Amino acid sequence: MKPRGRMDSLNAAVGDLAGALRRRRVVREPYVRLHDEDGRVWALDLDTAEAEALLDAAEALVDATAARSESRK
């Protein structure tokens, strides 16, 4: 087994960083999960009107909370 050179270490670090960025991007993608009274969970297709309305409402809540937080500073 040959020792790792500088380029090997650099390639490994870049690969780790790229993987972390990919995972972070996936986490940030919007989704709509619904829970029923029995605890079952399902996700809505983001192309539906229902999902779009729920995402718009969630975004408005986040914006309102952020604005209120900024006004308290």
C-alpha cells in the first residue's frame, strides 16, 4: 500500500465536502408531510395545488417569525 500523497488527501477532502454539500441540499428541498389521527405519515407530491398552498402558508409563517425576531433586536 503506497502512502497517501498531497493530491490523494486533497481529493479525499474535496470528495467529503461535495458529499456534505449534496446532503445539505437534499435536506433543504421543501416537502409536505401529513400525519393522520392514527399516526400514519405520508408525503404530498409537490406538484399538487394542496402541497403548493401548504408550502406557501409555511413560508409565510417563517417570514412572519423572522420579521418579528428582527424587530426585537
